[in-house]
Amino acid sequence: MNKYVRLIALLLIDAILVTTSVYTAYLLRFDFAIRQEFIDTLPYVFALFVILNLFSFYIFKIYKRIWQYASMGDLLAIIKGALLSGSASFFVHHLLVKQYYSDIVVPRSIYPLTFIIIFLTVGGSRIVWRLLRDSYGKIMPHHRRALIVGAGEAGVMVVKELRRAGSVLYPVAFIDDNKQKQNYEVIGIPVAGTREEIPHAVKKYKIDEIIVAIPTASHADISDIIKRCKEIGRQIKIIPRMNDLINGKITINMLREVSVEDLLGREPVKVDMDEITSYLKGQVVLVTGAGGSIGSEICRQVAAVKPKSLLILGHGENSIYEIEMELRRTYPSLNLHPIIADVQARGRIAEVFRQYQPQVVFHAAAHKHVPLMESNPQEAIKNNVFGTKNVAECAHAFGAKRFVLISTDKAVNPTSVMGATKRIAEMILQNTNSSSSTIFTAVRFGNVLGSRGSVIPVFKKQIAEGGPVTVTHPEMIRYFMTIPEAVQLVIQAGSLATGGEVFILDMGRPVKIAELASDLIRLSGLEPGKDIQIIYTGLRPGEKLFEEILTNEEGASATKHDRIYVSRPSDVDNDKLLNELNEMEKHLLQDINDRSLIKRHLERLVSTYKSNEINDTFDKEIVDEQIKASLELVAAIEHK
């Protein structure tokens, strides 16, 4: 309806209601026998009250309110409007009109009676309309029945929004762990039990979709609720965390799919950024690989602590452009320098160090995709080994204070070219650190959720396309961490470094990839093996079933942060390392693309490297022992 037509309609309705209220007040005042002298003055009284009431309602913006959401605020506005108009009517008649038309008499009792009746009729009309609207909005054939987990303020907001927006979802029951709410109704919706009774409630109320509306719940509680829901085969949505609901409002667009972070149930890393970022404030900070998943997040977190300047270096112009635009929007006063450069180009890297004199370096530039690097080992070596060597030597030559390498758990007892090259990069740092005033350190962690090429986005895309979901092996296990918390720990490790260490991030408990795929399918409201097939494609070249966190030579001890461990630097034969690197570089310069020769170089440099072309066989007992040993190691470190 056009807003002007709506306004005219509302004015006419309220005019009728006010007129009726005035007439009812006269009837009550005169015991339903109005004397003729007062009947003769009724047109004047009607006009006086209608004009002043409509004007008062307009002042209090009653006509800008939507009837179907009538609330206490609307009723309060009507009270104020009726009180103002009643007072105005009294003063207009007795101080102005009566001076000139003394024969017009309005009994004083009419004013309070009219005020009460106007409130009841006008306010009642709003409430009646809302009740009719809610009644009309009861479950229709096209609606999907929703179960709301959480009957608190957030749950109530969800129900109101679903009703207000005319959503295809219609709330029919609550679940809440509060015993005092059981067998009661909240805004007309029954509380059907605690979380243990979710399966029963889904069956009883024929639920199509579940909405988790507990923004203050811990990750462990959210994970527990989701695990109870996922077995039922219903689609699950969740409202944002409490810090996203600051305004006390929620919209349907805010409801999001359950993420893997919710499923893992691990509390997020808590880091005192003010305490750990003192070494970055007022410094020139260089981030290589700044357009990547980890590199770009390092840029965001470093930018927030006000460095003197931030150098974002990368080989791909599009990714550097995107992070540059984001940082300029978010931090307009940041002294930002986008640099397009390849870490393999020693001269160009030296030029960057000479021009900007970076004091802290985060080296995130790397080739990370395992199967691709198996097919292109020379590129992995150029980038991960000699790229790291170039940046590290420039950091030493130009007097950088700190150098932090982003490493990987695949560097431990590597079976892939990528893992072996990252282990060599760690060795280069340890070698350089031994003769430099620069503090060189590496931070080692596993998979990060949502990074480019990671398994989660692939699974989600495959599910959206109707499947199948492809998993390499039913027993493959990985550690997971979110990108922001991994970067927080990277920055923290940089503050703890004294030189030559390899810091290891605690990634929580390992997750079986096949189970993760099944969970994502169930959380989409589908059934694995029925609606979406899971196909096992076999391990790809270089992949391991289970990633380790320490080599046999390394031990580890806890740091003052309970999610970061530091390993003892393993012995590196510096002469052997440099000689082997020189030989390898010669072959690369001669463009000798002999994969077997390259892998022999890797084997000589990394004694624990065992090339794994394709290997689908495994000993489950060995894998279980590896997992057990890894978890025991972490537990032992934490105990210390």
C-alpha cells in the first residue's frame, strides 16, 4: 500500500474511533440518556477531539508504527497522544472557545472518560490487528516447521523476526535447559524440553529445521547441541555470537549455516593482543605472501596495532590489490606500501629491504598444495627453500630485528616435497640465526579452516551441487584451527622468540576427515550415503594419513601461553646444508628438471624424508599409536 494512502486510511480509522469514544463517554456520563442541549453540541465536541487527537498522534509518530508489531512502546505512545489531546481539548475549550460561545457546555468529566476510552479503542485496535496478524500467520502449507533451541532473549528475537518477516520458517516449539521453563509457553510457543529431548521434540512437532539461538553459550555447549541435532537429519542454522547482536536486533539474514568451528567445539584461542604486540607497534613490518589466507590475516592483525608502516608483499597482483583495498578502508591512517615482488628474485627482495628497512618480517610466502608440488618439485624448492633463503639473508644483511617463518606440521617426518621443503626452510632459519643478530624463528601448525584450497570449502561446494563428496581415505586425520586464531598465536610466538626455535601451535584434538564430511552433509539436512554419496578416491601423492607435530630429535616444552609449545632446535650440519643447497641451486639454474635427482637432494638434506608417490595401504594400529603418542605428548607438555 502506498504510504500516503496508508496514512489517510489510518487517519480515517482513528477519526472514527475517537468519535465513537467521545460518544461513548457522553453515554456513560448521562447513563445512556444524553440531554438535548448536549446532543446539539456533539458535532463541535467531535471535531475538537478528532482534530486534536489526530494531531497529537502524529506528533508521537503513531502513524509511522507498524500495527502488526504493536508493542508496549506503541501503547505508551497512544497514552501520551491521548493525554496530550485531552489536555489540549480542555484548554482550547475552556480558555478560548467558551469565552465567545458560553452556551456550549462540555462536562469536565467527559475529558478523563474520553481519554480512557480512546486509549482502549485506539490501543485495542493495534493489539487486535497484531493478534489477527499472528493468527493469520499460523502454519501454512508452504511453511517449514522450526524448533528454536534457546528460549531466552535471543530465541524470542528469532521468533519475532520469523513472524515479522513472513519467513517460510515458522517457529512451533522451544528447547531450553532451564528447568523452570519446562511445560510453559514463551510468547505463545511451548518449551518442549531440554537438549536431551531434541530428538523427541523433532518427532513430536514434525520439525523441518532447527535454529540454535544461544549466542552466549560456550563452544563446547554449541558443539554438544549440534552433535545431538545432526543425527536427526534436519538442517541446522545458528544465530551470530553475542558480539554480533550488540544492537539487540536480529534479522533472518543473520541466521547462518553451522560452521566447522561450531562442530569442533573447541574454545577459541584467547590472546592478550596488547601484551604481545608491543614488538610491532611503531615498527616497519613486512609480510610476504600477503595476499594468501594466512598472510592477509597477519596483515589485518598487524594493521590493528599501529605499526610505523606495513609492507604487503606478494607475487599475485589481484590478491595484493584486494588486501590493500580492505586495509585502506579499515585503517585509513595506516602507512601502507603494497609491493609486487617474487621472493625467488634475490635482487628485488634486497631492493625492498634497502628501500624500506623492515624491522619485523613475517614470511608467509610459500607453495603449499601437496599434490601440485609433487608434480612440480623444482617450483616448490625455488619458492619454499630459496625464496625463504633470500628473504632470511636479506633480513640478516639489513638488520631486521625479528623474522618469523610460517611453517607446517607437514615438515615433520615429511612424505611430500612440500613438507620436505618447509623442513629445509626451518633448517635455513636455524643456520642463519646462529650467526646473526636477527632473531629467526618458525611457527609450525596444521590445517586452517577456510584457507584457499582447504577441504571444507570443497566439501560445501560438492554438497551444494548434490554430491558426491570426495574423501581421499576413510582413516585420514587432520588438525584444524581457524585462520584468525592461528595468526594470533603466530604473532604471540614472535614475541616469545629468542632465536632458532620452532614454535608448535596446539591445534586441539585431531579430526577424522570422513566424519567431518558426514557431519557437513547432515548439517545440511541430508543423509550421507542416501542423499549425498561419499566416495573415497585414495591418497594423493605425498599425502599422509596422520600429521605429526615433532620430529624424533625434537622435544618440546610449554611456553607461558598454554596453546604454544617450543621445540628444542635439532642439530643442523651447517656445512652440509650449505653445500647441498649450492648443489641443488646449480641444478635449478641449469634447469635440470629431474624429479628423482631433486628428491635425492631432499633426502640428503632431510634424513626423515620418505617419498610417498601413492600409497593407499596403512596399518591402523600404527596410525592409532601415532595419534595416541601425539596426544600424550601434548598432555605431557601441558602438565609441565
